[in-house]
Amino acid sequence: MQIKCPACGAVASLDLLLAAEDGASEVIQIAAEMPPELWRIIVQYLALFRPKKTKLSFSRMASLLGELHPMIQNSQLERAGKLFHVPLKCWIAGIEHMLTQRDRLTLPLKTHGYLYEVLIGLDAKSIKDIEKPKTEKKPPENIAPVIAEETPKDLMSKDEARAVWQKLVRKTNVSPTQNADIDHEAKRQAAIDALERQATQK
């Protein structure tokens, strides 16, 4: 089976390429794992790395694809210490933009740096900086801890109230029991007086 590489232009047997060319099997494997709509344009993007006087080797293609493939699979891009979410549609849009700007680029490209900047500059609604997990917020140091409310000092304790009561009882020389007896005796005497009045009237 004869095939032609769209990036380097080489024509050869597929079996021969896989056996003889370093990186060829890696390129074929990555190509099989990529969405067809992306692979069709990514081979054109790889042509931007082709040297002017020589072909783009399969080992170089495998290296370039190996840098992009994990990020494309994870829909992520790491750049300048930050992690960006890049869905497939943005990878396609970014590569298509690179192809339309082919005449303005300094070729051959050396790295994916320009593509990364294009991806980051795309629609902010599609690519958002993934924030790092926030650590638990500690309470501000200037806020005093909550302290249980103390009992007002002007209130007497139970022992103090009992002592005051006993002191008042001693001053009047009448105990609470005596007070109850006096009230009972007064009621009894009043009942006797009422009976005597009724007997006199008869």
C-alpha cells in the first residue's frame, strides 16, 4: 500500500515506512486516536515546520504531535504556569487561524508557541483560566474570640439570698411556720365568734 505524507510529501509503502522510519509508527498511532476533523488540518499545520531544503522526518512529526496529543485529549493547555481549558473546537479554530496566517509567519516554525498564544487569545467564554483549589479561609486575626457572658456582679447568689432571708426572720422574731399558725388561729377564732353571735341572736 503506497501512501503520501501530506506534511513532508514522501511517497512509500506503509509497511516499509512503519518498519524503516523512526517515529512513523508513533505518527500512525496518534493519527488513529485523533478526531478526523482535527487530523485533516493538523497535518497541514505540521507542514509549517518542514525545513525549506529537506523533508520533515517522521521522528520530528512524532515529537511535535507528542507535545500536542496529550493536551488535545485532556482539552487543556499549560502555558506560563497556568492551565487553560481548551475544547476540541478551539484547537480546530486555532490551527485553522495558523493556516490562514501562513504567509505572515516566519517559516519553518520551531515550536508551538504561536499556536498556544492564538488558543489563549480565543473567545474568553470558551477558554477560562482554571483556578487552583482555594484553601480554607481562616478567620481574621483581629476578631476577638467569643467569651461566655459573665453573671452581673450586682446579683446575689442563692446562699447570699438565703442568709438575708434568715436575717429578716430573726429581726421580726416570727418564723414562717409561726406566721402560718397565727393565720390559722385567727381564722378559727373568727369562726367561733360568728357562731356565738348566731346563738345570741336566737
